[in-house]
Amino acid sequence: MPRQTVSELPPGVLVAENEGVPYLVREQRLIHWEPGGYGRSIPKPRRGMFQVLTPKSIVRAIARGYPVMIHWSAD
């Protein structure tokens, strides 16, 4: 899977840290995804590589303005 810094990714993309823990990228935070919904959040790091879980074509569409619907538990 490709790796990038989250500062290069648009909000709405899913990434995973080195241990495979998935997060949703938001404007200022990463929100942990769990089977029951979104949970705790952490500040969005400026550095560090994350695995990009969202397909590249979808990342490009989001970056170009494709609207992303976010589950209420992420707010």
C-alpha cells in the first residue's frame, strides 16, 4: 500500500499507522475508526508516513472536490 504524510492528504481519506490502526483524516485531527463507529481522535501529525487505505483514484476525486459524507460518530 502507498504511504504518505497525512498533511498531503485531503480530509475524508482513510489511513493506517504502522500497527495497522485505521484513522479518518479530518482538517486538524485523525479520528480512530472502530467497527462500532469512529472513536478517539488525535492531533493531525505534520510528519510521519501512514498507509493510505483509500484507493488512489478516490483520493484524487476527494482532492478535486468530490463531497465526502462522514458518519455522525466522527463529529
